[in-house]
Amino acid sequence: MPDTHFYRYDAYDRALVGERIAQFRDQVRRRIAGELTEEQFKPLRLTNGLYLQLHAYMLRIAIPYGTISARQLRKLAEIARKYDRGYGHFTTRQNLQLNWIRLEDAPDALAMLAEVDMHAMQTSGNVIRNVTADHFAGAAVDEIEDPRIWCEIVRQWSTLHPEFSFLPRKFKIAITGSPNDRVAVRVHDVGLRLWRNGQGEVGFEVIVGGGLGRTPLIGKTLREFLPKDELLAYLEATLRVYNRYGRRDNLYKARIKILVHEIGVEKMREEVEAEYAATRNSALKLAPETIEGIARQFAPPPLRAKRTRVPEVEALKLENRAFALWLKSNVAPHRVAGHAIVTASLKPAGAPPGDASAAQMEGVADIADAYSQGELRVSHEQNLVFPHVAIESLPAVWRALDALGFAEANVGKITDIIACPGLDYCALANARSIPVAQSISTHFASLARQHDIGDLKIKISGCINACGHHHVGHIGILGVDRNGVELYQISLGGDVDFGNTALGSILGPAVEADKVVEAVDALVATYLEARIDGERFVDTYRRLGAQPFKESVYGNS
Amino acid sequence: MEILKEEPLPPEVPTLVLPNTEDVLALGDRLDGVELIILDFPKFTDGRAYSQARLLRERLGYTGELRASGAVFIDQIPFLLRCGFDSFASAQKGFSEALDKARTLFSVVYQPTGDGRATANELRLQRRAAVAA
Ligand code: SF4
């Protein structure tokens, strides 16, 4: 009986990761010995996950398609203790960042990671990055097919790709297997959406050229339907067109979205299709046995249908309001009767979003072992997910999470904030993000109030690079610098739900740090006043437009 | 500058020197009789010549010498080899020893390219077939 229900490395994968670490160890040695300049070393360390921040090196560890076992998470805790300050930060791209790594320790940290079949390859740099997937994959009720099978196929193909290791810029791919998009396929360099066509065949919609950053653009459909076994041929064609024609003269114009924007999606399609026509029947075409071999490893755990109404759960729901709210916001339906998907909130009131201490990681790993088949997911909303929990275990899981501080009933609510590292860590930042998130989270701490306000996504970035995805926040907050003063620009109406991907519009002049909470409070009050039947904040905004919200923040002058 | 190749070609060989912006698919008869193509890496972070190399080898069937020149450093060698380069002009110290090492640095590859190396997937399938037989 395997200890996981997702891809396990075989001897080939292990050999490659080991050889990569040996190569990096030698590169670090040469850097320290002065044989490599920082300029030469930089792309080498970046593609091994090592990024230079404001105060220290940061190691960004890949959690491929957001799936991790309890055993692997314990190892991350151990690494955080041994080589960092005993905590880590889960990111919006299903990675874990350790913020205080010493260069000379990095190869050893990577070797420890390899003990549990993990790596940090291609989590930075101008390469194909860690591929992200729906955090409910393999458990979601609405899933057509597990996207992680395809993520793993892409992971292998993209790892040390000889042609695409010096791209014009980074390249992010996300895959969803559900009609309800939870990975934001339209704001990725390439987004892949599995769907079933009229003939009953499942294939990919290929979306290209989306992205946030300085020039936020919504991705366009490059191909309506791609047969699954041609995925790599099509991706290779797309990447080749990008590698050849993507701009390299200006860092800010180098993403594929600018190429698509400049030449138009029709021309892009023509180029990609021509390239694809020449390679589609090559060795890149996936053999059925290859797909089956990987798919088999993602076979769902053998869950038996259980009762869905459990007296203990019902009783606790009546007697404990926090539990009742938690069931509403943090527990989602599972495809097997009597089970649920539980989201542990890494956003307790007033805490930096996405942080977890080594002890908390170990606590979460224990819960996963006891109640979730030893498995976890990392969501792009910087939370941890237990994909397979029996409904009868919910009270126990809730209590255990509460003891760790991760039982906040706020998933999807106003305090479930996404924030980039900002000026506390990031050398590019204009302003702090985390303290802003913390003060909003403290202000709106009341769970009853949060649930009354309903679904509201706040996303905060410390500069226009938009790592905190502020463009697609229902309320987006962007740190700007005006003559050395940190100010925050507020935008409204962003969204990433499929079919609804929208970029927010700037509300008005940027406000000072201590005015942000006030402004958010005013926006919320305006919404509560004006909402009609079940409207979310963003729906009311769409119905009424910016004016009443603007007045609430700036007055009606 | 040090040019590394087991059998250096005489200087009078028909040669094509291409910038990395050249569309190699449009070379047409300029390729006829060419025995040496030199591709340029203006900066080592500019990876356009990798695509040029693969297209020359895999699409156009070019079998002559393919040389990487410009900002060509030790740590690019595994990628260069896989894309079909078989000759290197590098000013970096220790390049020649590194070249030998680089050939065996990675025992596993995931991508099928024109270098003919069996990918992890192909080896897995062969293994499975052997077990089944
Ligand atoms: S958005 Fe800006 S400040 Fe925030 S992490 Fe990205 S680069 Fe740094």
C-alpha cells in the first residue's frame, strides 16, 4: 500500500534531482571561491530556488501542483528549523519560502529536501516555473479529471528543458480540471482548462498571455480543444515561438503576454500552429502507457461512503458558533459521500498571511496523518487543505486546528487576505504589505461580522509587480511610493472566477497607511447598506459602479 | 579564445555565421554545402540560439559542425549538448575539462531532443515492456 495517492519519484527522478544538487553544490563552491561572478551565478541560483531578498537569501521550495504528504511537510519543518528561523511562508504559487537561508547551507538544505523527493528547481528565474493546480484536485465534486496528472507530465518535461532554460522571462502554467476555476487560468502565461467536448472527449482549452504585474492582461484562447496526448507538443511549440520572438530588450515587456498583445492572438496562433504541425507526431506525443502510468499514481484513496449526518457534528454545530461558522466557510463538499475537504486558515486574526512555524507544520502533518490520508494541499490563497476528511472527524480536526491557531472560520472572507512579502522582505517593494494585511485582519476579526459581510477577497501587493494579485482582488491594494512615503492605491472589482476574470479599477488617489483600514471599512459599509438578496461585495460593486464607493472613501467633493 | 572540438575544421570550410535573430527556417539555399554554422550568444541569458540549434538539427537535418560562440560558459554545456551543439568557442577558464564532465553530469533526461538520448519516459516504457514480456 503506497503512502501517498500522488506521484512518487522513481529511480530516474531521484537520480536527476541528486545530480542537479551535485551540480549546484559545485556552482556554490565556485561562487564562493570567486570563479563565478554574481552576474553569472544569479541565474544558476535562481533556477535552484535561491533568491536574494532585502536581508538574506530566500529558498523557494516547489510543492508541485500544491500536493504534499504529511511526511514531506514534516521534513519542511525540519529544514525550517535547521537552516532558517523555524518558520516558513506559503506563497500564492504553491511554494514554500524560507526567508533566512545562508548561501553555503543551500546545497545541504536541498539535499535534505531530496530525502523526501522534493526540490526547489525552477521556482525562480526565466524558466518554466512550478506548475500549479486546483487545490481541490482529486477531491472536488465538479472535477472532470485530476489536473495533477498533467501537471506532473509538464513538470517532468519542463525540468531542465535544454531549449527553454534561458527564456525572455519567467513562464507560469496553471491547470484546472474543473469548470469552477480555482487556479485563475486566465492570468497565467499559459492556462490549461480540461473540458469535455460534444463528442464526449476530454481535452484542453489552451489559454495564453494572461498575467498580472505592471501590465495586467487577461489570457486569450489560443486553442479551443487540444487532444490530451498532444499537450507537450503544443506546449513545446508555444514555448519555442515565445523563446524565438519574445522581447528581450525590456524586462517589463518580456513576458509572453506582451508578445501576444503586440502581434495579436491570431498571429500568435498561426505561429504556434505552424510549429505544432511540424512536431505533433514526434516523440513528444504522449504514449497511452505513459499517461496511464502517471494517472495510476494519482488514483484516489480508497474512501468508503459514510453517513453524512453525524449526531456529534450536528450537536456541536448547535452549541458552538465558531464551529458552525467554520463548517460554513472552511469545509467544502467532497465527491465521496460522508467526506469533506477542509481548509486550514493560515490567516488567524492579525497574523502575517501564509506563515507557519515548524511546530505548526508538524501539527498540521499529524492531523493529515490522522484524518486526511496523510495528504495535504497548498492553495494559491496561501492556506493548507486537507483533501479527504470524514465528516465524523470534523470536530476532532477543528479542535486540533484550533490548538494550532489555524481554525479561523474565514476562508473566502475579508480577512482571508493574500499579501505579497512586501517591504518587510522584498528588495523591489515600494511599501509594506504584511502589516497592512495584519491591521485589516485585526480590525475585522469578529467572525460573525465577517460572515455577515460574506465573500470578499482582498489582495495586497507591495509594488506594481503584483505578486499579491491586487488586480484581481474584489478589493485590491497596491503599495506605491510618493517621495519616500508609503501610500496605498485601492482598486475595486477584480475577480478570477472562471468566465468572470476581471481586472479591478482604481478607485481614486492613494491613501496613507493608517487610512487603509478606514477606507476598507467605508467600502464595506457602503456595500452592506446597498446590497440586495445574496449579492457579494463584488456583485454590488458591479451593479452600482464605483461612485457610491468612491464617495464613501473620499467624500462627495 | 579557445575552440574545442576533437577535429578542428580547416579555416576554409564553408561557414555560416548567424545572429540569434535570424529565422533559420528561412535560410533556404544559404544552407547548401555549409559545413560549419556559428550561432551567437550575445549574453548567456539570451537563449534564442538554443531554438535555432534544435531547428537546424531536428527540422532542417543539418549534420555539419554547430558551434556556440559568444557568452558561452561551463554551466550552459549540458543544455548546449542536448540542443545539438558540438563545438564551442568559450573564453572561460576550465571550459575544456568541464566539457568532458558535462557529458555525464546528468544521467537522466526528460525531453526528447535530436541528441537521441533515451528519455526517462522511454526507459520506463522499455522497462515495463521487458517486465511484461
Ligand atoms: S509585489 Fe513587489 S513588493 Fe510584493 S513581492 Fe512582488 S516584487 Fe516584492
